[in-house]
Amino acid sequence: MIILHHLNNSRSQRIIWLLEELGMPYQVQRHERDAQTMLAPDSLKAVHPLGKSPVIVDGEVTIAESGAIIEYLVNKDPERRLVPEAGTAAQRDYTFWLHYGEGSLMPPMVMRLVFEKIRTSPMPFFARPIAKGIVAKTYKMFLGPMLRTHLGFVEQHLAKQDWMAGGQMTGADIQMSFPLEASVARGMVDGQQYPQICAYVKRFQALPAYQRALAAGGEYDFA
């Protein structure tokens, strides 16, 4: 049986969804963030040196990183239901979006979150205007344009098809779910400017396996 080391309010939620989609037997080993720092507990370092989630243990095999876990699980599925046929345009799209989600889209989103934490964290009153000014300028000149470019790119792609790699859901959709859900929840995406992204998020959130994953892993908060 696959053991998923699950951290609350984290990317590991999408791995529960994937396991539900594939119908694979699994067990959730829960880990809780520190309430003050929001960092992962040391218990995860006993599972993998990086001390991050998700991590799966399948017998003697331990795998970290969402993309690597998704590839391992979809290829383990004997029916290969969430992998497009090799050599097709769908397969090329699948590979691209599987890597794009964490490699290109998540970094500026994480940077935005870090800068927002800086802006709202307690600090001496004389430093507050300086910190807020740096954050505002960074967002205006760098992060804002970068995020609009990425979200516009995704929006255009979803205007052509319902799923990331063609007409059916694949592991690439599992990977892309977290950054797009987070972008909606944090107010970076709205239905007027990005209707395709919003429709896409609602589409996968309505899936039975997704709902079962919420029951197994718990609701999660992107804020």
C-alpha cells in the first residue's frame, strides 16, 4: 500500500486526488504545519531529507516532488488512464504542463506570497513605509507583469481545450490544479479577466475523485 505523507494546506492534497482518480489503495500519514511559522514539522525530515510534502512511500521506494510522484503513479497504473499516447500532440502537452506548473508558474506565485508576508509582518514603525514601498515597486515592475504573462498564457491555452493535454484529464491537470486553485483563492484570478481558468478550476473541483480527496485529506486554505 502507498503511504502518502500529507502536510495540511499543501501541494500534497493533489496527490490524494490523483490516488483517488487511479483507485490505488493508500494511507495518509498526516503532518501539521507550525501554527506560528507555517513551516513543515521536523517529522517530515525523518521521511525525506528535504522535510517537505508531498512524499510517498511505496514499499522500498520513497519519492518526493509532485511531478516525480505524479509520473511514478500514472505509470504504475496498468491502464495508464492519465497518460496520453506516446508520440502524440497530447503527450507533448502533457510533458510541458507537468513541468510548467512547478517550474515556471509557482515561483512567481511563491515570491508574491513572500513579499506579501513582508508587507504585513510586524516591524518598527519607521521601517514600515520602506518595506511597503519596496514591495509595491517590486510587484509593479516585476512580479505583476510576470504573473499576468503566465496567467494569460494559461487562459489562452484553456480557451482551446477543456484540459491541459487535450480532450481528457491527465496527470498534467493534477499538477496544474494547485497553482490555479491558489491563484483563484488569493484573488489573482477573477471570472471577468480569466474566465477560462475559473471555469477549469470549477470543472476539476466538481469531479467525484476530487471531492473524495477533500474528505480524505481535509479542506485546505490557500491564504
